[in-house]
Amino acid sequence: MKLQSFDPASGDLVWEGEIDGAGAVSAALHRARKAFPGWAALPVEARVEAVQRYKALLEARKETMAEVISRETGKPLWESRAEIGSMIGKVGISITAQAERAGEKRSDMPFGQAVLRHRPHGVMAVLGPFNFPGHLPNGHIVPALLAGNTVVFKPSEMTPATGAAMAEAWAEAGLPEGVFQIVQGGRETGEVLVAGQIDGLLFTGSAAAGAHFRRIFADRPDVILALELGGNNPLVAWDGDVEEAASVVIQSAFVTTGQRCSCARRLIVPDNDFGTALLEAVDALAGKLTIGAWDETPEPYIGPLISEAAATSAKARVEGLGAHGAKVIRPFTGIEGRSGAFVTPAILDVTGVGVPDEEIFAPVLQVRRVGDFDAALAAANHTRFGLSAGLISADDALWERFIHECRAGVVNRNRPTTGAAGSMPFGGLGDSGNHRPSAYYAADYCAYPVASFEAASADGNSGALAGKLRA
């Protein structure tokens, strides 16, 4: 049986290859284990040089790789180009983070030195998602390799071509045999990988999958577990210019066809004239968004969902909101003449309605009107997730309250909830992660600290002990 990926916009075959079974995965883990001591023993400068060669290959192939990402995910080319840019930028950021957060530090002591070093964990399994099939696993892989770990990478079964293109670049970067390897397949391949002799699992994906990994690794405390999960993210829009606020809402909720873990899923507005005007502006702007295939001209703002199955699932979830009493402001529908993966952005009013605290990974925005800012904060925090949140307001006092009281790992003001910098940590709490943020802080989970007291000889220790004994 072959693994295949398809362009969700056209249904065309993008990639086809063998599925790696238990034997192939075990062999990859064995090679990674064998390669680890030599790779870890190299000076960090040698690992930096290898990663820099990988960066140069990404730069040389950025247009080709962007097209692969677009064909496989359906994302417009402008988004895929930005993704490749983030992959390239990740290298320099990771080198800086490695030196700052996981480097070596020495302090003089009366007896010699106190030394802080960091050591790699060993063999790291990386499971990639489909929405950013290059950038997100790249954010684990680059710092893991810089730290001296070896990596076995399984891309999403929806985006194997992107994973294969990354593996080709790493191979041409001249890494020693076994240092970076790719295995292709679906759930069964992933299960074999995480059940193997690994020292860390670096995962980006759904909260449900993250909960599964928490359970199965409960009795494996030796395995580092870094989880970057989804969110039911709130955006509180409270005052300001209506059109500007509407633009922030649209970019928060509907970019990447709602397939970003940091997308705003819940819009909280005051129950007053500003709230009413904002909803009208958001509805009007959503109706103007261009939707199309990645290679169409003019270039669309959003493309299809990753698959027709994803669209069907999202539609069922939206119908469930309606069954709970949600009122439709803008319906969630397919597009006539397009593949079943295409959908239109949806807006639903859930004021006074009890709805499930779940992430709908699609362009679906739930609106809740509240009477005051206390209620807005309470509504924002009324979730088991905690990835991203945002406030649209010109009031500095409200921002001070929001930044101190809103429980999320990424909290933005007057900017989309999806805005994040690789030079800062990225991650959440609750069901959105396990307190191991990625991006700049990925260096923290890719190595462990070793603290040492060091003296050139044992001179002086026996004399000090003898003095104590005489006393």
C-alpha cells in the first residue's frame, strides 16, 4: 500500500511513496542511536556549519519548496513563501538561542570554577503537522540538531512531499549518516516511532493527540515531551476604529483558512453600538475575501481546507453549534464548482448559548456579546485552552488588566492573535501545551543543564576536613 498526498484544490496527486513499517522505523531509530555519540561530541561550531549549509539550500530552493507546500496544503503561494522565509530565519534565531539559553558559562570560585554546560538528550522523534508542514517541524529539528541530538522525523501523512523535500535538503547539507532521518506514514508509523527507544518527542498538533501522548508517556519520565497544541483562542474587541478593528478580527480568524493553532475562534464584543458596528464590518469584510486555488491569478487570500474530509468534519461541528442555539450571521458552506475542501468563512452569534469548548480547525468565528469588561475577561478565560489571545482597545488601563489576567502564552494588543516572532517563545498552557514553549525557547527542551564545581586538583580538601575533625 502506498502513501499518497493530493492537492486539496484540484484533487491532483502530489506525492506517492512507500509507507515505512515497524522494521523501517526500528532501523531508523537504531541508526540514530548509533550516530548520536559522534554528533554530540562535535564542537557546536561544526553543528552550526551543518545547519548553515541547510539554510543555504533552503534559500536556493525557496520557490520550488514554496510550490510544494502550496500544492500539498492548498495554501496560496504568498503564504507558502512566507513559510519558507520563516524556515530560513529559524536557523539564525536557533543559533543565537542555543548560545544564550543552552551554551556554556564559567564563573571563578575560590577553589577553581563553577561551570554550566548543556548536554543533548539523545534521539528525538519529531511529528509534524499539515498546516505548516515545513516551518513547524523545522522549529523542532533545527534546535534539536544544534544541541547535538539526532532526529527521526515523521511528517503528517497529509504532507509527505514537504517532508521529503526537507529531508533532501538535510541530506545534501552533509550531515553524518543517521543524524537526521525521515519516516513516512500515518498513525501506525507514528505509533511505532513513539513507542521506540527515543529520548524525546517533539510534537505539534491537536490537543486530543497531545492528551494521548501525555497518557502514554506517564510511565516514561525519561522521555522529554514538548507539546505545541491548539487553542480555542479569544479575541476581545472593545473600542477603537471599527474598520481597523474589523481588519484585525479577519486576520485573526480567517488567515490560512482558519488552520492556524493561534487563530481567534471566539470574538468577544461589548453589547453596545461599537459591538454592533464591528460585527457588521467583520461580516462585510469576510464576504469580500478572495478564495481560490494556490496558483490562481489574482492570488487568493485563502485557499481550501486540507481535505474534503476536514471540511465535512468542520461542517458537522458548525451544525452542532446551531443545534446548541447559535445564530448564523454568515453561513459555513462549500463553494459551487470547487472541490469539497473549499469552504466559506462563517460567523455565528453564541451570546447566551452554552457551546462546547473545542477548537474548530476551520474559518469559523463564534461571537459573544457581553455587558462589561469584567464579563469580557471572564469569557476570554472560560476555556481549558491557553495558547493565544488578543485585545483590541486604545485604553491602556484595559490592556494592563488584560495582559495580567488573561491566561494564554501569546497575548497581543491591536494585532492579530496569529502574530508571533521566532525570536520569542511560542506556546500555551492548559490543553494548549505542557509548559515547554517552542520558537526561541526550543533550546530549553533540546538539552539539559549540567552544573559543575571544578578544581585542578584535590589540594586543600583534606586540610579543610582535618581542621573540622580537630574542632
